[in-house]
Amino acid sequence: MRTSLRLGGGAGFAGDRLDAPLDLAERGGLDYLVLECLAERTIALAQLRRRRDPAAGFDTRLTERVESLLPILARRRVKLVSNFGAANPLAAAEAIVDIARRLRIPVKAAAVTGDDVLDALDLDAPTLETGAALSTFAPIVSANAYLGAEALLPALQSGADVIVTGRVADPSLFVGPLMHEYGWSPDDVDRLARGTAVGHLLECAGQLCGGYFADPGRKEIPDMAHLGFPFADVDPDGNATLGKAADTGGRITRATATEQLLYEVTDPHGYLTPDVTADFSAVTLTETGPNRIAVRGARGRARPTQLKVSVGYLAGYVGEGEIGYAGTNAVARAQLAAQILRERLGGRYSELRIDLVGSTSLHGRAFDTDERPYEVRLRVAARATSREEAAIVGDEVEALYTNGPAGGGGTRKYVTEQIGIVSTLIDRGRVRPSVTVHEWSAHAEAV
């Protein structure tokens, strides 16, 4: 059995940087590179793309990522695990094979499916957010259960070079390789909890290296334009040491790791994942050298009997309009524009929001007293049931050019279809993951 496994966190969301994981794969000495590319809204939007085109629905940047990474992964013998299959892992695996064929790089890509549970939904089931029945959020367009590490095991056991999934819980993408390489059983709760802690620390990539931590003058992080992405050396018991490649920007410290450990964890005593109920309350983070943090102490209890399901529904359209005001009395002129728009639009929409960006947009009120902003941007948004009704918002903002007040400029207007997200639970027995393998090699093609 192996005595150490190095996992790299190469993406924290679908729009993450493309260059940092290349450097991590090239110089990081990795065994596995994990790209976490899927959020709740991301997969709902992917389901919409798949409805319009059955061959679509995977990450729109998959081709860019795989084209640049595949030569390095093949040369360095690094396996790739990612949920960038989104709403269509099968099509994603086929796309990866097509890229490999074009690059003349042999590849075996395993697609993990089964997270799409739309047909198995109980519409009378309550949502976790409000308790209201799912049926009140129709029309529902997607329902994806959070699969766990066990769903990845057949794909890993197939010897695949790339494992592509849909909705798998973020830390489970890292726990899967650990279970596979070290032979952890599904009821080995303490090891699974320690693996979950490692996965949670790595899953947001650059955040661990100081990205979201940075706050000038308070929490300084060096060379953020070239932020490195992290890795973890994990032993058979799940104990780990975090690090990053030499000569990359950013910094891994006890403080950056602590912030990431607590990030999005509602209850550190009982962090629920498909694999385990993890207790992070006794985790220790110890600096063992520059950019090196030892992680110990997570404990586990039995995993939940149900899986969380992210449900997407059509939530209408949002119309937006923006206009800027600058110079003396800019805020007063923007306030007058807001008053005009509130009178013209207030009776038309049940949800209308008007913000002075730079003054009131984040907190709903202005906190400045003596000093007034020299420039301010007015933003108006309203929710509507049709695209045409939503478009009126931007038209009204644009009309301020000549209808006053004075000095407005730089208008923009948008209409965006909205996907709402709610959550529910589903019994594990109703979710049936499966694996499909696609591969290409020059030898097989010649035969």
C-alpha cells in the first residue's frame, strides 16, 4: 500500500484561472489533480443548455481546460478528477476523448452519472430553506443529488486517466482517490472525516493560498497576480500536510487554512457530507515550515441516511439598467433619478430594487457623513414573468439621458433569465450511480 498520496486543488469554481492548475500539474509532483467546477446555480444553468442541445450541458470551459492540461497530465502521469461534467458527464467524457484523439494522446475517460434525480423527485417533499413543498417552485428544470466518494470508486478502479462527474459533493472529489488508493471502507468514519477535512481545505484552490483571505493593510498576501494553487500530502490515516509549489504567489499559513476550514461549514461539530458526518472542532493546523501546514484531528460519525438534492426552477426574468453620475452634487442627482424611476416602475413590479452603487448598494443605506462620493452609479433591477416586461426596466433607465436629471451617462441595460435554487432530501436507495468508460489510443484506432 502507498504511504503518501499528493492531491492538488486546481479549480475552485467554473470561472477559475486556467494557468494556475497547469503549473500545479507540471511542478507540483501530483498523483491526482482535482478541479472543483460546479455550484448549485452552475448545474441548473447547464441543465438549461442541455435542454436546448442534448450534446451540451457540461462546463463551457472544459475544452480549454482539457486541451491545455492533457499533455501535462499524460507526461507527468497525473490523474484528473473533476465535476465539470455538470449536467452531461457522458457528453463531457466523449468531448475529452475527442480532444485526446486530436492531440494524439491516449486517454481513458470515465463518466460518473446518476446524480440527476429529476424523475425520482417527490414534489410533495419540503424544501430545506422554507419547508414549502417542491411543487410550489414549478416549473422545475433540474434536480441533482450530491453523490459521495463511493460513486467514484468504480471509475477509479477502471484505471481511468480522467474521472468526470456531475454533482458530487466538493470534498468527495478528494475523498474518492483516498478511498481507492488506501482501501478505506465506507464505515471508516474517522479516516473519512480526515479526508473530508483535506478535501474541504483544497476545494476552493486559491482561497487556501490567501486569495479570499487578503485584505490590504490587515492581512497581506504577496504576489497575488501569480497566486499558486495548493496540494496536500495525505498518509493512509488521512493525516495531511498542505503546501504549494515553490516560487508561486500567495501564502499558506495557519490563518489562511483556518479561514478555509470554516468556510461554508454551518456546524463544525457536524459537517454533513454524503460520506460522513465530520467533526472539525478538534482539528489542529500546525505550521511545519514556510507554506506548509500539518492537518490533524478530524473525527467522524455515521453518514446521513439521505442525500441533499439541489433543485433548479425557472424563476422568471430580471431586467436591469445602469447609469452613472459624476461631479458636484452627483449623489443628489442620482437620488432624484432613483425617485423618478421608483414612481414610474414601482406599481409595475412586485420586486423592484434601486441602488446607488458606491453609496447604498451593499448595505441598503449610506454610511458617509461629511464626505460625499464624487461619482456614483445608479442600478435598477426588477423581476418579471416575461422577457418583454423585464426589458422595460433598462428602457426607462436609458430614457433618463434626456429626461433628466442632468449629467447622466454610460447607460447599460440587460435582461437575464433567472434560475432559482432550493434544496431537499432524497433517500440514498433512490439514487443509483453508474460509470461509463470512453477511451482512445492510436493502437486501437489502427486496429
